[in-house]
Amino acid sequence: MLVPSNVCFYNYFPGIIFILVIMLILNKTARVFFKPSKRKVDGFLRSFNFHPGTLFLHKIVLGIETSCDDTAAAVVDETGNVLGEAIHSQTEVHLKTGGIIPPVAQQLHRENIQRIVQEALCASGISPSELSAIATTIKPGLALSLGVGLSFSLQLVDQLKKPFIPIHHMEAHALTIRLTNKVEFPFLVLLISGGHCLLALVRGVSDFLLLGKSLDIAPGDMLDKVARRLSLIKHPECSTMSGGKAIEHLAKQGNRFHFDINSPMQRAKNCDFSFSGLQHVIDKIIMQKEKEEGIEKGQILSSAADIAAAVQHTTACHIAKRTHRAILFCKQRDLLSQSNAVLVVSGGVASNLYIRRALEIVTNATQCTLLCPPPRLCTDNGIMIAWNGIERLRAGLGILDNIEGIRYEPKCPLGVDISKEVAEAAIKVPRLKMKI
């Protein structure tokens, strides 16, 4: 989930809570890079029996994730066993604000990271000295959030004398499927979430060819904004749901045919995505319906379910068509097997079953296998970070004994960008009937 633009906090907070939040932001903004005190880390480690620098033949990695609004940690071994995990979600807080406020997310990470890491280690029954390495998300993500996880991890690495494995958040999402399924390289991956949208060919643990990405906002961000514009948080059935979940839930009750919405980028024969234009079209529809129904902004439209169904269907069709072209391109260039290619779909939006069914239509038409991690592994979690650490440990890639100069990177591309080559191929995609 990204920070929404033009958030009007007064629409979401009673005055007193608004003041408290602003005070919190002003108090914490100056301290951009969180650095836990050595005394705190020492106290944390004393709760375990450990011997710094001890090595074990069995590979075990602690993964730490703080790239956005979830504080997560997990301990995973080389066979894929999840020995322990813990997570603290900030969703409830951010639902009240109408979006993520980075300094608030940062403060919540600060307050919870030590407890979450400790819970994951305790659940695993593993002493810190038994760890082979510590893996942490350092890119991409919210700068203030990434800083908390990185700083805490570097303190642990320094105290435990263990190797450090910096993790690319999207690489971790892409490789999660190899924890749950036997998937060999190469395979195609579609990563769709609140902050990202991309198609890439995965040729190895850190070997990616980027085929296309969103040119503006991510699908999850767009769905969240539509849900806020529809004021679904006031809907009795959706008040505790994230925007994307609320859209999916309400869409089941709606009729998508009540609104005729064109899919974005129909003439562009590439694998890039665009969702901002779709959002603006929906905004205009909502404004028109508010006028017709004689209601003010912030009230629930009688046609809200129909709008939800229409935007979800258009989103699904747009994602499906770009993915279809990516499959055809990879097969045309012999980058994927002609008969048993695999499409992996991951990220928070991958848990949307309607979008999955649209992608199943594509994979059935192209003789591909569609695989998705379990829903709890589609969203941000510590397990995928620890597993990515295991994958890199096995391959001997990016394992650092010297942590000097390590920095987080809020923006960072994934792999080698060949999207221009995809566009030049100008592959025409056969029309499929999207009967979902």
C-alpha cells in the first residue's frame, strides 16, 4: 500500500486524535534512521543463551521485514521448514487515517520490532547462535520503515558476528513459490500489490528480466483509492477491511455490466501497466452518480457494488492481457518451455480470487501452469525474507561479512529491463472471453 495523495485527515479523525497524530509526526520526523541502543540489543540477546560466531552445518536464517506497514520476522531452515514466525500488522491504524503516514508507520515499527523478532526466535526454539545468517529487506519500500528494520538487523549482526544478507523485497515475493512448491527456473512471475506491479522472467535466484511494470500507480493502490472514494469504510460489511478486500467483497453483490469501462492501454503492444487513468474514470462515475442520487461526498452510493464490480473486472482484464503478452513473448523467444511453463502470481493483490480466475483463463489458453503462494504468504511477511536468505545462502550470492556502508534504497528496479525489446516485438494478443 502506498501513501495516498490529497489525504484529508479531518475526514478520518475526530479533532483530538488528529492533534495527537500530528504531535507524534512532528516528534518523530527528525529521527529518520532508527538506531536501537547497544544496551537494548544486549538485553534482548541476554534472553537467549548464545555464543557469538558459532557456526552450524544446518542452514537457518532469520528474516526481518519492515518495508511498509507490517513488522514481521521468521526463522526458516534450508529444507523450507518455518521454525517460527511473528508479525505485527498496522492495518487497523492506517484504516483510520485513510492511508499510511510514513512517520507513524516508522514509530510503530520501532515499538514492535524487538518483540516481533524475539517472538519469532522463541517460537522456533532456535538460539541466536544457531543462526547461519540474518536476512533483511533493504529495498524497495518506505524509507522510514526500511531504516528501522535495517538498523535493528545491523545491531544484531554486529553482536552475533553473523553474515548479513540484504534482500530485495520483490525478489523475495518472486521466490516464495519455491518454498511452497517444487518450481524450477526459469518461470514467469507477476507481482501485484499495493506498491508494485511488474512482470519478470525469473532465470535464477538473483537473475531477473523485467518485461513490464506499472507506469504510474499499483493496482492495490488504485483499488484502495476507489474504496476510499466510495467511503466503503462506512459500509457495515466493509468497515474492518482494507480497500482492496472491500472492493472484492462488495463486487460479488454488484453487476459489472451496469458500467462500460474501457481497459487501459489497449493500443500499446507491450507488457507495461497503467491504473491512474482507470482511477480517474471511476472518480468521474462516482461524482456523476452522487449528483444523480442527490447525496454528498462521503455517503454510500446505492450503486457502490456495481462500481466495485466494474473496476475489479476492468483491472483483472488489464492485468490478464499484459500477462498473456508476456507469456507469448517468452515462448516466442524460447525463454519459457513451450509445454510446461509456469506463471507465478504473488503480492497482496494476488489474493484477489477474481483476478486469479482471469489469469487462469490466460494460462489455460497458453498451456501454462498458474501457481500462487498461500494468501498469508502473498502479503508482506518475514517468511519470504528468510527463505530468500536461504536461497542466496545456497547460491552463495550477496552474503556480507562486512556491513560497513550498507544503506536502504526506497526505490530500486528488479533485474535487467528488457521492456523496450518486448514493445518492439509488438505481439498481438488473441482475444479471450473473460467469463469470470
